[in-house]
Amino acid sequence: MKFTVSREDFLKPLQLVVGVVERRQTLPILSNVLINLAGDSLSLTGTDLEVEIVGHLSLGAPSESGDITVPARKLMDICRSLPEGADITFSEEDGRVQITSGRSRFTLSSLPANEFPSVDDGPGKREFVINQAELKQLISHTSFAMAQQDVRYYLNGMLLEVGENRARVVATDGHRLAMMDVQVPGLDGELTQAILPRKGVIELSRLLSDDGEVKVVLGNNHIRLSTAEFRFTSKLVDGAYPDYDRVLPKGGDKQMVGNREEMRNAFSRTAILSNEKYRGVRLLLSEGQLTLVANNPEQEEAQEEVTVNYTSENLEVGFNVSYIIDVLNVLSGTEARFTLSDANSSALIEDPANESAVYVVMPMRL
């Protein structure tokens, strides 16, 4: 195998795949990236056996075909350290890879390409095409609510539900829930559900761009997304996601609407003196006003007042302030609407101008 490529062209697919490669691996070959050259088509593959990413690049001229694996992080560091505009020549000799550029020369160890594992994706049962920007928005507006290292392993990921001309994602850690929809014309038929693992969600959000479309294939135990630049494959989490519809509060008779930025700033300031462990803040609602109060074990207190549109009876309820701030950070409108029932019921938070996303935060006893 031998080819020459510009530093910038090679770095682009390399950066796509290197994120999935773990620094510490039980299998040495999983620390490597697979380089495959067929004619003028070059592909780079990285995997951790759960998620696989393949980056594509056209060299423009036929070269000596072949495949080899080399240490991913060292290859990335070498390419980054070379000057901009440099050309890099790769060649294989005696099971080692020679990298030359100008006066620089590097020799990397390698492992046989036939030992490199692939994520078995199997046949697909559902295919559709979606705008990359819309899918990226679905993830960015909900992924913060995924659990981390929860024993209920299916919560350490994100639910993707497709059908009825829409795609919906849901994330919850048992204390809060985020859900968002986008319309996908032509995506008809019954609803299909899949749970993407946490690492897959994070890597996918990094891959997606703000323009172009992506083809999505859902299988029984995998999901695959493809564009001209990359192919992303991830195993799915095997399990049943909770019935999220039962979590959505219904019958809330008290609505508060306020300026999103003002409320976010007030919550952020109040959070400074909240209990570092429980992060609780009390919301005191009265006509036209929201009062926020936080205390901590050092007997310190923060209080903020925000003018809001609220006309119902007085209400006092406690929430984890970090959960509220997370929601206010991802809402894109100028206002935020809270729908409440009583001190023991969850809050439903929405953007009044865009109801495609809803957020639920459970109350705290303070």
C-alpha cells in the first residue's frame, strides 16, 4: 500500500474516527485505526466494538491498494504536528508504516488488517432520510437528560422513535425528561423504537453537520447512518424504554410565562448558594412574580425576584436548579412557559413559540 495525500484532506476523516477509539483497550488492535485503500478511494475506520465510524476520502488518483492498521492517537498527533499545506506519503514495508512529509519521517508499528473487528450491523428493517441539521438539533436539545452509569442501563442512552411522518427522541434519567419531534415527510407506517447508547449519541452529535442529508437504517440490533463523508454504525441497547407518555404531566392548571434569559440568569445566580449536593431551589409564585430562594448548610441564602406572567393562586415548589438551567439553556425562544399543578407534581417546561420540544422536571422536597 502506498499513497500521498494533503495534510488537511487526511485530517478531516481521521478526526471523525479517532474520537471513538478508546485510549486504554483490552484488545491492542482497538487502539488502532484501519486504513483501507481501493483504487483512489481511501477509508479510515475506528471502533470500540459498540460504535464504529468510517471516514471516506477520494485521493483523485489511483494508488497502490491495500489495508493496514496503525495506532490512532499517534497518527493523529503526527498529522497535527506537520505544517499546514504539507503533503504526506504513506507506505507499508515489512509490516510497518512509513510516513514521510518534507524532511520528516516516521515509522509506526502496525497490526494485520484482517484482525480488525467490525460491528456486525445485519440487515435493516427501517430506512429513511433526514436533514442533518434537524437530527443534530434533536440530539443537542435532549441529550443532556440522559442518565450516566444508571443501573437501569436503558436510561444511559436515548430513545429514537420513528413513524407517522415524524422522528422523536426521548431522554430521561428518572428525575427529568426531554422530548423533541421533527417532521419527516414520507416516514409513514407504524412506530419503530430504538435505544442508542450514550457513547453513540455523543459521537453522532459530533459527526453531524449543519447542511446536507443523512441516510438512517434501523436494524434489530444496530443503527447505521451514512453520508458522503462518513458511515456511523452503533449497536442498540437491548431493553424496553419506559412509557414516557405516562411521565408527561397532564391537567396542570397553573401557567407561568417569563423571559427565558432573565429566568436563566436568576436561576444561575441563585444556584451559587444552593446545597452543593442536592442543588435545591424553592420557587414561590404569586401574581405577576416569581421569587427564587436557595439555602445551604452554611446558613447562607440567595433570593431573586423575576417579573412573570402568572395569574393563578400562590404556589411554592422546589426543584433541582441544575435541571431547570439545563432546559433554559436549550430553549431557543425569548420566553419559557412552566405548567404546574401543585407542590408534589412535575413541571412541564416549553417554548410557547415552538412546541416541538417538551421538558419535564420532577419536584424536590425542601
